[in-house]
Amino acid sequence: MPRSLFRLSHFAVGICLLVASQAQNSAWGADVDLVLHSGRIVTVDDKFSIAQAIAVAGDRIVAVGATDRIRAMAGSETRIVDLQGATVLPGLIDSHVHPVAAAMHEFDHPIPEMDTIADVLAYIHARTQVVPDGEWISVRQVFITRLRDQRYPTRTELDQAAPRHPVIFATGPDASVNSLALKESGLDKNSTVTDGGTGYLEKDPQTGELTGILRSCTRLVKTRSNAKPASNSDELTRLKTLLADYNKVGLTSITDKDASDGEIALFRQLREANQLTCRVYLHASVDAQAPMEKIAERFQTLAKHPLRQYDNWLWLRGVKSYLDGGMLTGSAYMRQPWGLSKIYSINDPDYRGLLYIPAEKLRDITRLAVQHDLQMTAHSVGDGAVHALIDAYREINRELVKEQSPDGSTTKPLARRDGDPPTRTTSDAPIARSRPSVTHCNFMSREAIDTMRELGIVCDLQPAWLWLDGQTLRNQFGNDRLAYFQPYRSLFERGVMVGGGSDHMQKIGGIRSVNPYNPFLGMWITLSRSPRRSSEPLHLEQKLTREQAIRLYTINNAWLTFEEHEKGSLEVGKLADFIVLKTDILSCDEEAIRDIEVSQTYVGGRLVYESR
């Protein structure tokens, strides 16, 4: 069905339900549990309509409209909330978080913010006063591009800060270590990467000695954890604390974009105990470096997982692998060379970054995802990786087209499971039904965007990276090469479904976290495109409108999880997930958007957060 006709049909159904609600006001009075009135209800429907009031029965919205009519639906047991003009948005959705690891990050001890190498060394030295001699000290995900010094601590600096402790300063696959860490890991100037994996050990060009910097081979460092052990109860408690903080900043749904089996089990425990306060969509982790027979077994296991059955609180529907490195570590796979760089220690003028999955294997993994009705995505930061993943999707789509019979019917359908929510697609391509996804896709191109539109490929981007890292990238690549860096406007205009997320990795706290998960900061970034420590915005022609920024974190993210009929807008029949704001996002100064606070958060009509 064409999208325009589908929208009309969906709108007609909504009108019928609304008419029915008007005809049954007296009957519904006893059943309506909650009415919020005299506010500004931003519905985020197709017309971005603004209403005054909303009524909820159970966990669903039963009416949206004028205050007088909605208030008349209330019964003697109905809770009535006078919004006093406050603005209401649909519950916000984060398309990319790593909540379990983030929640546990400071379980052992608080970790201060580190803005300079001096801060890093001071923290390491402070840990030597607590950690017994000979035990490891680890600093992780303090990205050098975000330090004012924009470099790794040297081996000598780490030796001076902790002469009796092995130390690792790791940023994803890259790391800087001290002499004792090299010794304990059995690494010296004669060492090379021999495990068949990626990466190399940096050496001093004059002496041939190891500098202590390891590129994409942190796995070679034999660290030992001395952190206090966490029980299952500890993990559940910390995870609930994080979910509550997500609620505090207006999040009612999240996508775990790389869930291990243990992390999935934790979410399942909370679901069974009815203790989730955010709805959770899961992309299970798939190790693309494993042999294909092991990967096939992984897909078979996931396809039969009990959480594959749709549940609007907890649903396992996706898989995630890693296709390239990162822009924060100088390893994202680019179509053109990175260029020489002191910050990233790039000495090869032809260096393009690191691609972890060969094309044929990537196609095989994608094919397995489609065959098992699992939404495929891969970490793809550089434009080279983005094109590689799109090429894999295009090849699998060609295979699906060939499987169609002459009359257009599909001989091997992508069957929707019983109980799955109804969905629609933006493309007629067969692969579009599985909503293949690209994760990160910071560097893009016009050709990539056009192909994504053609095939119905969706993507999730993290605006905070533009804010935190935009100036460093401009220094490295120049302004012209960033014309399609996080190209939000182009994606919206071309009809590619893009959602907003954070890639929250560590710490609890909407702003202090790595990366910050406050969605209002994310919205502001898409409007201002202003990198920190810079007086110049980054390609303002790619900025969004306020309406688009709101859609990025609501209905678009619902689309990314096949749930656009369940949530993402405030319409009759949808889940009653919404937030009440302290500031009107549609009329306040643009700069004030980043600081908007939430006064109330409702999930399924239940109040899960209220400011004090």
C-alpha cells in the first residue's frame, strides 16, 4: 500500500476510534483512569497537531482533544491533573544505549571527570594509594579527542604516575599502557600481532622500542580486574537506578544496541518482576569474528529465544556486529584516506581506517539475519563502512527479488510472527520489511542516503558526538569533507528514517555520562550544530527544525523498532507514554532547549517520575 494511502487509512481508523470515544463518554467515565487537561499536548501525529487534554484507560490513550470534552470523560475514580498550560510530549526514546555496563561502571568507586592528561594522571596516581602494588589500574573510554591535550598519556607519564602498578588507558580497541603492563602482557619491541586479528603495536621510529600505544589490539593486554564483585542483586539494583534516571530526563523507551546473554537475562528478571520503568528493545550481540558455523548457531538460538515473542516492555528483535573502528580513535573506515595526524598517530598517507568484516562474510551474516527475521545492524562509523554495509543490504535484496515469482509474490516470505505489532515500510524493496539498520553512520554521502531511501534502510545517529567531537574532526578533515557528517536535514528530506540516540556507555547522569543521554541536549545539538570549544557551527544547512528534532526522539525511534503503531505519538489506541515539561520546547529560546527539565514521566499511564 502506498505510504500516503496507509497514512490516510491509519488516520481514518483513529477518527473512528475518536468518534466512538465521544459516543461512549458516559460509559467510559468509570473506566478512564487518568485525565490531563489545560495543557499543550504535542501529539507528534502526521500533522503535528496540538491538543489541550488527554485521557488514559489502563495503559492506552483513549482520547485526545479539547479540555471540556476530555474532562467530561472522567469518572469518580479518575485521577485528574491540571497541567496549567504545561507542554506534554510523547515519551522520548533513545535508539542506542549500553545500559547494563553503564550502570555498573562506578559500582566499585566513583570516577571523576577527566578533561586533561593531568586529570588522567592525577586519577591514576590517586588509585595507587588504594589499589595494592602489582594490581592493575584501568582507565576506560576517556577519549583523547575529548581531552584538551588531544593525545594519549605517554608510557613515561604512566610509569611516573604508577611505577608499581600495571596501567591501561583504553579507548575502545586502542590503548596506552605503561612499562609494567607491557611486561605482564609479554609484549616487547619484538612483539607483533599474531592472533589473526587487527591492529598493531606502535614503535619509536628511532629506537624501535614500544611506545606503549596499541592500535586496535587492546585485546593483547592481559589485564586483571580487582574491582569488587557484583552480585545479581547489585546488578539489578544499579540497572533499576539507571532506568529511573532515564525516566528523569524524559526517556520511556530505550534500545540496547549490543546486549549480551547475561544482560538480556537481567532485563528479563526485571520484566518478570514488573520492575521495568523503560520499555526495552534488544539488539543481541553477534561476534562477527567467530566462524560462520558459530554465527549461524547464534542466529538459530536467538530466533528461538522466548523474548522474540512481541512484548511492548521487552522485545528481542535485532542483532548487532562491529564493522569498523571509531572516529574517536582514528580507526573508522573511510572512503578516502584519513590524512596524517599527530592526534591519531597516523603516519601512513594512504591509511583509511579499519574494516573488521570482509564483504562476503558481511553478506552471509546479513542473509542469516533476514532468514531468521532479525533486524540487522552493524557499528559503521566511517563512510567506507556505511557503503560496505549498504552494499551487503543491496546484495541480499537482489537475492530476495530473484526469489519472487513472476506475479510478484514472495516464495520465501519474511513472515511476521504472531503477536508482532503491525508495521509499514517506506520502500517496496523486499529487504525493507526487515528494516535493515546502520548504526552510527556519522560520515555519509548523498549516494548512501539515496540507496538507503531506495531499500528502506534505517539508521540511528548520536548528536552528542557532533557536539563533543565536531571541532576535532573539522581540524582533521576540513570543513568540506564534513558536508555529510550527521546529515540530519538530508536524511529527513530524502525520507530516510533516522532516529536519535546517545551511545550511553558509562556512568549514571544525563550530562555527566559517557556519552550524555539527556535527549534535550541531543535535540539542541541537531538545531544548533555547534561543536563545543568552537565559535562556528558545523554545516548549518543540515540543521533540523524543532518539529523534526522532536520526531527524531519519538515517532522516528518507534519506527526503528517496528512500533510506530504502539508508541512515539499521542494518538488514540497507542500506549500512554508521555512526559510533562517545565519549559515549552516549541516557544522557548533555542539555547534553553538543552536545559529543559521534566516535571512528570508516565509509562503506560503509570507515573514513574515526578520532580520535587
